[in-house]
Amino acid sequence: MNWISNYVRPKINSLFSKHDTPDNLWTKCPECGTMLFHRELAENQNVCTNCDHHMHITPRARFKAMFDGGIFSEVKVPEPIEDPLKFRDQKKYPDRMKAAQKSTGEKEAMLVAEGEIGRTPVVAAAQDFSFMGGSMGMYVGNAFIKGVERAIELKRPFIMFSAAGGARMQEGILSLMQMPRTTVAIEMLKEAGLPYIVVLTHPTTGGVTASYAMLGDVQIAEPNALICFAGPRVIEQTIREKLPEGFQRAEYLLDHGMLDRVTHRMKMKDELVTILRMLGNLPPAVAGDLPAPAPEDKGAAPKIAPEAAVQAKVSAKDAKK
């Protein structure tokens, strides 16, 4: 009886039991609570199909949707000193870095790439908020400067997608020094006469907002993105007053003249192409491409138009008569 209970019955139950559904097939929208299928969400660039809430999107996924055909080349970034301050809080700084690299699959918090958007060559950089809050350290500063240098070298516009919690505390003053470094790099872009476009995504705060995120020739933001230096909760606790509704959100900043546009993520590529071609004094972008001609078979007889074929038959009959 033990053999039947302990072996046969579990074996039969396992054959007829339902398979567990993977946890990553569905995502719950944090705004409206709608359950979204992962493929549908990815096709919509991580924007909720029910309420249009813009969720987090990785730089790699953003570039795949933005660059023509999803094709881009990564720009190599100079390596900074590892753990220069030997910083430790609850964990060692190198351990935190390894954990972030393992969870995101990326080397650091910024990705720099080059390619074409609507047949317009550009260099772009994007921050990953899932990598230690997209915090700005020496690597991020190096990545930004390398992107600017590459844009100047190729004579291309530079686009920045910001998403950060501010400077990285584990690097102390060295992270704060990236603010003047990146500001100097932007001046290099201006001296070269190249456009610098910033797209602010949720959230963009702290030292990033106080430096390169607010120095663009054109400032665009995604809907409802939090853009600030100090957060609204800190300000309320400091001044002990209730802040206006939507304070420090993209739409509020647009109404108060700090932004040029608030653009939906699905329309961002077209918006950028239009701006880039206007700033570059180029003709409007091609809306669509004609299909490529079918390859010709050299061994096959040449095709004759129907009218020509009829005329050939009539000529042959007249020759026989």
C-alpha cells in the first residue's frame, strides 16, 4: 500500500496536473491595474494599452524601437577606476555593481549607440533606471562625453534619454564632478554647431536634472514624467506647504515654460525625425519605401506585354497568308 501511495499515485497526478504558467507572461499596470500580455506590452514600447501609462523601458529596448530596423552600433566607453573611495554601506560597492549587472544584463547605467532614425544619422545615449536608479557616476560621465565626442567626430546630432535618481553616492565628490564635465561637453557640441536634444523620462532628478538633462537645444518629455532636483515630498517637508496638483510633472513644467514638448513614446521617433531634419536644414523624411524590384532570372525569356503579344500573333497570321 505504501508503494502505491508513495510512488504510483504521485506519478499519475503529475501526468494529469496542469503546468504552471511562467510569471513573466503578464505585467500589471501600476496606474490602472490592467493585466497586460508581455508581447502586447513590448510591441507598445511598455506603454499601457488601457490608460497610456508610460512604464520603465530599458535603453536597449528603446534603441531597438527607435533606430531604423532596430539596428544600431554600441559606442565603446572608457573604463573608470573601480570603487575609487572603497565605499561600503550595508554592502560593498563592487558587490552592488555585480548585483545590478546580473539583474539588468548591462555593464552600467548608460548605453551609448549610433545609427539612423528615419534615415537621419545620430548618436544617442540613454540611462537605465533599473541599474542602481540610473545614478550618475564616473562611468556615466565618461559615456556621455564619449557620445558627444563621437557625435562631433561624425558630425551628427546627439540625443540624450535621461532617467536617473541623481548622482551616485558611492562615488561621492567624483560623481558630482560629472556635472561640470558633461556641461563642458555640451559646450563642445554647441561650438561644433551640432544639435543637442534631450528626452526626459520618468524619473529625472537630482544632479542629472541640474546638469545635462536641462541644457538641450530642444527639451522633450514623456507624459507624466517626474522631473525635478529635489522631490516633491522633500520640498513639502521643508517649506511645510501643500504643493499644486501635478507639481514637477512633465505637463506642469510644459505649462510653466521649462519644456518644449510632451510627446507620447509611440510618437517619439517621428517627433525626433521632424526636429532633427528641421535643425539640420534637411528635406522632410521619406514616409515610406517602395518595395524592392523582384530579381530578374537571366536564363528566362524576356516577358512581353499583352498588347505586344497580340500584335505579334496578328503579324504571324498575315505572314502565312
